[in-house]
Amino acid sequence: MGKSAQWLEIVAKEHESWIKIVNSLGGSSYAEDIVQETYLILYKYTDEKSIIKDGKVNRGYMFFTLRSVQFQFYNAKKKVKIQSIDDKRFFYQIPDSNEMDEEIGYDKFINLLDDKVDSFNWYEKKLFKLYSQTDLSIRKIAAETNISWVSIFNTLKNVKNEIKLDLKEDWEDYKNQDYELLK
């Protein structure tokens, strides 16, 4: 008899939220595939207690699983591209340099952003991640955490300003496709 996965239905009810998260991570054209792959991984390797807490999906666990699957997907996509049948090596082709540079530049910028967020104190980091990686509004976060919305708003405003100040040049380099200038 196979493994029961009724809890997976609870996870799938928030399918559109998972798609939004993957899109926010830069996976728009493959978001559906990444979410479906995540469901398979959850089914194979996760037990209900890890993902479902008090009848609700553990959004942090889900976010990190989606992010992990997306990184695996993009790393695999970089390595394998199909060429014409005429070429004896038709199952393997190195991506062209522009496409590779863009993906490397994107990865570098995301790593810079992650490092910056990780440098914040615990409170700022948790609020920023909760706000940016879920579909919760400031008011919903305030209601669920019993933190005043004014405190959340001010913290997020300060964190965003600090990110903009510290990563302004890197963002310009990324937009101008000067990927080698990214730290």
C-alpha cells in the first residue's frame, strides 16, 4: 500500500501563492513546473508534521523548498540544452555566453541581496522575509504576530531603504549587464 498524502491537498490549495513565490524569485516561465516538482519532492521526502502545523501550511518550509527546487532546476537548465540531431553531441550544449552571463549576474545579485538581509538583526530579518516571501500584508502580519502595524511599517521602510542604499550600484550594474562588476 502506498504512502497517504491527504495533507498534500492542503498544500495544493495555496497553489497560486506558491506560483507567486516562484515568480518573485525569478522563475516566471517555469513557475508551474517548479511548483509541481516541489509537490513531488514533498510527497517523497516530507512527512505531514514538517509541513502542516495546526492545519495550516508552514510557509517558511514551503518557501525554502520552492527556492531549493528552483535553484536545482536552473542549474540543470544551464547544463543541458538540446541541439539539432545532426550534431553527435545533441544532448549536451553549453549555453551561449550572454545567457550564461545573465544567469550568473542574477545569481550574484540575489546572493548580495541575501547577504544584506542576513546582516540585519533577527527582528528586521524575520519581518522582511515574512513580508517579501509571503503574500501577507502588513496588517495581516500585525494581526498574526500582535506587533503593531506602525512598528512593522517603519521597520520594513528602514530595511528597504538600507537595501536600496547598499545595493544601488550593484543593481545599476545588473541592469546595465555589467555582471563582472557585481561583488
